Amino acid sequence: MPADLAEKTDRYERLLTEALEAATVRPPEGTPLGEAAAEFEEMAQSYLEDGRHFRDEGDPVNALAAFSYGHAWLDAGARVGLFDVPTDGHLFTV
């Protein structure tokens, strides 16, 4: 695997992992928005797991894509108010 691809894949995995840890669901559980937030969070977690699987199988391109998609779910959720996230730093574009 080219060094740039390996570094970028590892970096995006770290970013997604950190973003999942930093994001907290904003709407109350059991409400429609709370359910939407849970779905967004589940999608991000699933893409993290998929990315790790792809990397373990020697497929860094799909691993990088999965990590990117996972982060996009969290970032979109943060932008529409489903998550409380840090507004400083590099994890979110809010």
C-alpha cells in the first residue's frame, strides 16, 4: 500500500473515532429527532467497523471511503442539530 494512502486511511479512522467520542445526541431519546440522531450515530459506527474490516482485508481504498462516509454522517447530523459537538478544532465543520 502506498505510504500516502496508508497514512490518510489511518488519519481518517482516527478522525472518525474521535468524532464519535466527541458527539453527543442532542434531542431527547424516544422523540423523532432522537431516533434520527441514533440512526446517524449507528451509521457512523457501522462505517467505522466496515472501514476497519476493509483495511484488515487489504482494501485501503474502500476503508478510506468507509471512514469518510462515517464522518460525513456525523458531520451532517451536527449541522442539522442532532448532535452537540465541539465547535473548535478539526473534527466538525459547524
